[in-house]
Amino acid sequence: MAERRTRRRNGGGAEGEDGVRHLTWSGEAARRTLKTSELVALDIVRDIVNQGLRAGDRLPLEAQMLIQYRVSRSSLREALRLLEVQGLIAIRPGPGSGTVVGKVLPGNFARTMTLYLHMSGVTYDELLNAWMMTEPMLAELAARNPDRARVKAAMEPFLEGADTCHGEMRRIPAGLAFHDVVSDLAGNRVLNLNFQAIGFIVADHILNTAPRDQLEDQIVDDHRAVAEAIMNGKPQLARNLMAAHVEHVVEDFKAYWPRRVGEKVQWR
């Protein structure tokens, strides 16, 4: 017989009818009732997934969706706006207008995450600590990726050291792309989406605020060392090197802008 649990907002334990104290948990007492527009948005997303639609594929016209989902025009349009804000669809006005499937981008997810972080009072110091914990994990998982040909192809562009690296690989976007590639190679889409979102916030709110024209020598060399460890299938070394790399980046930022560290993460 499954253990009964009593849900209470204040947590702790609760005594059941059998006199035994059962586990409880705090949090929402119950999920709120969804609005019609939210239910329609869920149906649209399910249809996108079930039909295997990809970014750029067209969705039915409004008249067709009104019939398909059996809702009012106002509820349908609100549902579409909800999905558009999340970047999951794009509504194109004018000639060739219509609704198309969007991309599942960590940047869009990150913007929603910053709203929750801001409302929770999370500081940039906490954000940086989370980044320092998650990036090494991704590097270790990337080094364990069994598709060695894919790993080699993904890491090769970052193998040049500071003495030979120039041009595109010296640019800031290349440095940011390195962390995205490592995250993708980790092979877990849950971790990839969540941890890339953390990395996006760190880059957008913190790293890009420091004045720099190109990647510094140590960052280029750090990326090369991590890439080599990942490509050679050395998970613990990759983890340790990535940990040292992000710690160095964080220390540099804290020295450059110490007051910013204690500020709350902004929603933007």
C-alpha cells in the first residue's frame, strides 16, 4: 500500500488516520486552474510536437485554428501571444503573413528565468556560483560523449593556443560559442537547456559588460586545454580545467566590478 502524504504549506509532518506521522512537503497547495488561452497554448505546442514541425514551418491560419481548437478569437490570440513571448512561435505581419514555429533557444528560456530569479531576490554572486558549478559538469559529460567523431569535429576549432589563434576565433562570440558547444556535447537536453540558460544570463548580464575587443590570451589557452581534454576523452581533467577556467573569469569580473556582484539579477 502506497504511503499517504498530507500536503501543507508549512511543511513538517502530519498525523494520518492510522496515528502514524507521515511525510509532508511545503510549496503550492495545488496547481492553479489554467485559463482557456493557456489550455489552447498547450494544445498548440502538443500539436507542433506530435506533428514533428520544425522551426519555420507554418501553422494553420487563424480561421482554421478557431475551428480546430473551438475557442473564441480573443482566447486564440492570447494563446498565440503567450507562445510568441516565449519565442516558440513567430507571427509575421504583412505580405506572406502567418504564424510559424519558432526555435527552442536557451536565450528565450533565460529571459523567463531572470524574471523568476529577480522575483526571488537572487544576486549575481549566486548566479556566478551556479555557473561555476554547472560548467565543469558539462565539460565532464562532454568528455564522456561516446560519439568521438562528433566530439572531435566540435572541439577542433578551439585547439589553437593564444600564440596562433587569430581572426574569428579571437572574437567574443567564439568564446561564448565554446561554452554552448560543450553544453551541447554533454548529451542531456535537460541539462543543456537549463545550464545554457544560466550561461546566457552570465554572458549577457555580466561578461559582456566588461570592455574587451577580443578574447584574452588566458581565455583562449583555457578553451584549448579544455577542448583537448574533452576530445581525448578525459572527463576528470576536462572538469578540473573548466572549473579553473570559469573561476578565473569570475575572479576577473569581481575585481573589475565588485559592487555588481551583490546586486539582484535583473529581468530584461
